[in-house]
Amino acid sequence: MSNYRKKFIVKPDSKVRLKHFDPGYHGKHDSHKSALLEIQKNLQKMDQLQYRMYAENKHSLLIVLQGLDAAGKDGVVRHVLTGLNPSGCVSTNFKEPTKEDLAHDFLWRVHPHVPAKGSIAIFNRSHYEDVLVVRVHGLAPEKVWSKRYDQINDFERLITSENNTAILKFFLHISKEEQLARFKKRLDDPDRQWKISDSDYKEREYWGDYIDAFEDVFNKTSTEHAPWFIVPSNHKWFRDLAISQIIVRQMEEMNMQLPKPTVNIADIRREYHQAQDGERAERGKKR
């Protein structure tokens, strides 16, 4: 079995150029049908591991999803992460900051959404927007956003060390041609037209600027404690396969254990049998 964690990870201090990564890569599988069984096994394993995480209440997991428009962030949440128990999983979509957000530091609105022990948090877009769209559209001067890489690294180091949080950051890598093809599907499918934005085609004019910005993000913020993964995403099913496998392997490495009972099982078993005997006796009286 291919090790997608090893294949797609951005090692610290790398000099990434996205042109060297094939967004159409699909490994040994050539179709969704071929990959489906492996995806389903990953999702089943993820569910089991999340149960342990929730019960043990010592670890947490933060999943960050980033990508250009139509890269499939919502699709990952829907197809990969909806199998998780919602009582221990929350997805947050960081859209344009509010006036209150802008009155604080850029991480102020993010920190309340990091996962508590025993839970998983998904950031559908994230704090990285403040070194991506802010940079590309000049929403803050370079002397401001250029400091944020170190501030992000410090923030992620804080939550990994203080709250035992594992962080997985996924860049969903699609080609410009694939993006346009997905825009066409949105136009042609009434069920997808709600996704269409006035900015879709305007943002395509900044494709190269966004690529430069993402490359700097990978080179400056992929760390041992919070790595980036560049996931080929032209094929949605392969994207789901790779991400589900990487999440499972990370959760397995946490070596989570179910807690020991806090009661005397022998005593509780005796109480159960007494209750069972009492129930039988009641049924006998009613006959």
C-alpha cells in the first residue's frame, strides 16, 4: 500500500515549487470504483480511532483545508469527515473577517475554534487566509503580513505543546484547467449554482500570485509539529483516499487507549444480574 503521508508531506525548510507536483496524480488506482474499498476501510478506521480519542480525552486533532477556488474543501468535509461522530467534531469556515475580528490581532478569531482534548476540529479555510488573500490583494502592507508566518508557527506550536493537539494541513492541488471545468459544472448544474460567486473569474486573474503565496506558506510554515501535505486533487476520489489515509496514520501514531473502568466491574455485574432476576420475577407475577 502506498504511503501518502510520506509521499505528499512538505518537509521543513523545503523549497517547494508547485509546478513540480502533478495535480492529476492518482497512484495505483485508475478510478473511484478501484479505490472505493480502501477509502471505506480508512473511514471505518477513522471512526474507531475517533471513538478512542473521545473516550481517552487526552489528545485532539486539527485538520486545516486550503486550496484555490473549487479545489474541493467542502467535498473533503462532506465525503471524508462526515463519517466522524459530530459530538466530537466541529467544522469551522473562516470567511471574510468581521469588524470585530479586524479590531483584534488576526489570530483572535481562530483560537476559540481549536479543538479541545478528545475532539477534532476542521478549518475549512483558516488563519492562512491572512498570508494568502491578504497578501495577494494588498489588504495589509508586506511589513505586516510577512511577520505572520512566524506568528502562525508560534501559535501552532502553542496548541500542539499545551493541548496535545496534532495538526494536519492539506493543500488541495488542482490545475487551472480543472478549476475551469468545475466552474462549468456549477453553471450547468442547478444544484451547484448556489456556489457561484462574482469573484470566481476575477480571482483566476491572480492565479500566479496565489501560487507564489502558497509556495511561501509551505516553505515557511511546514514544521515537524504542523506539516503541510500537497494532495493531488484533480481526481476527487484520489483526494479523499489520500487524505483519509494520512488522517488514519496520524491518529494511529497517537497510540490512544480506552480508559480503564472507573467502577468495580464485578460489583456492577452482580447488580446487573440482580436487576435481571428482579425483572424475570416481575414478569412471572404478571402471568
